[in-house]
Amino acid sequence: MAENCPTYGGQAVIEGVMMKGKHHIATAVRRSEGDIIIDQREITPWSQRFPILKYPILRGSVALLEAMVIGIQALSFSAGQFAEEEDVELSSKDMALMILFAFGISILFFVVLPALAIKYLQAGIANNVLLNLVEGLIKVGIFLGYVAAIGFLPDIRRVFEYHGAEHKTIHAYEHGDELTPEVVQKYSTLHPRCGTAFIFIVLLVSVFVFSFFGRPPFFQRVLIHLAILPLVAGLSYEVLRQAGKPKPLLIFRILSIPGLWLQKLSTREPSDDQVEVAIKSLQAVLAAEKAVNPQSGVAESV
């Protein structure tokens, strides 16, 4: 992919795929009748409304929150199509509650529980860096266990297959290949800009940043983790951006490797029908943005 080529990304949803460009998103869902329905919307990036949000570090936290909002909207649409309810639309209150719930669960499993474990382990670990590495390994273990466990559920497995279809389609587009199921299927289900890779980088960066805070007691440890979360997310986002470039530096290629390994849990090989849905989604975004122009815009994650 050329350096100035626009990049696109998205996420898997229920029986479909959402793709995101700079100013448009499209969610394609295959309904029970077998047809594909597409919801295409124009979006205004928060960084466009508030230019200060374009600056490095700061843009990472904002992009994460913006991606959550767009992702929940896409899931809402796909759930409505799956349930054959045409007009399912989340209210602002429902959206806020879902985001708070997602953050609450994440904080419980990736901040509170690891900090509680460290409370009982730190007496036997003298080195602060090693202590934080142990905490990081606990977080990674929780994440791996969660993804591996839900992968056994048939419905989630299908979502993972659509996740693989999304990555394959993005790869084909980035290589300038024809967007047909036969061509797209030859590409990998793994992609360096994936959200799964982002989670791993967040865990890694949090170990590094927290090493500067010594070994505070349990409640202080939790509060510090929460306070530095925007910084950790911002730094991780910058690492992910560099790793997703066509020719990243060696250090960023190395940092992206564990994230690619983790995607073996969160992606599955899709069927041609699933790839077709991902292609329809991307084509809808490309058409909306008239993306034949290499300068048409950038979407930040896959």
C-alpha cells in the first residue's frame, strides 16, 4: 500500500460488518431471508469539531471513545435486523449507559482484579518493574481467557468469522486487489491495526507507565490506573498507528507481533457469503466518500 493511500477500518457485528471512512460509515448485515441490507451514514469526526483533539496522545483517547459510540450504533442496527425490527435506534441515554457499562466491566477485570491480586503478591516480589510485569501478565491472562471462552459460543464464533472477513477485505483493498470473495479469501484474517492488537499494546504500555509510580496500596493503585488511562490509551494509539503503516520501523513491527498472535483467538476463517457482506460494507463507504482519490481520508483502526 502506498504511503498516501487512504486506510479504512471497522468491526464485526451480528451477522455483518461495519466499515468506517473519514466521513462515512456503512454497516452491512445479511438478514435471515438471505439478502444484504446496508445502513450508510455520514459522520463528523470529533477532531473536526474540536481541532485540538487532532494532537498526538490526546487523539488516542478521543478515537477510542468515538469508536465505542460508532461501534455500539452499528451493533444496535445489526441486532435490529437480526431480530427483524427495522427501526431499532438507541437513545442518547441508552448509549451513555452502554458505554458506562462497558467501561465498568473493563475497569473491574483489567484494573480492580489485577490490583487485588498484586496486593497479595507484592510482598514476595521486590522489584517494582517485575511486579508491574506480573500485573500485566495477569491482565493478559484474563483477556486471553475471556476471548478463548466466548469463542466456544456459536453466535460469537460467527462474529469472529465476520471479523476475519473484515480483515481480509481491508487487506485486499490496501493491496489494490479486486474486491470479490474469490480474491479477498486469499488474504490473512490478521491485521496490525486490529482492536485486539490495540488491547495488547494498552496492557504493555500500562506496565511501562505504571512503573514510575512505585508500589502504592490497593485503592491508590486502582485510582492511579484510572488517572493514567487517557495517557496509556493515547500512547497505545500512536504505537498502533505506526505499526499499521505500510513500512513500519522494526520496533513497531516487533510490538505488533503479539497482537497478531492474539487475533488468532478473535478471528476465524469466514465463508464466501460472509466475505461478500464485508465487501458490500466497504464498497458502500468507498462510494459515499468517492474514495478513488488517494487523499480522501483516513480511518484509524480496524
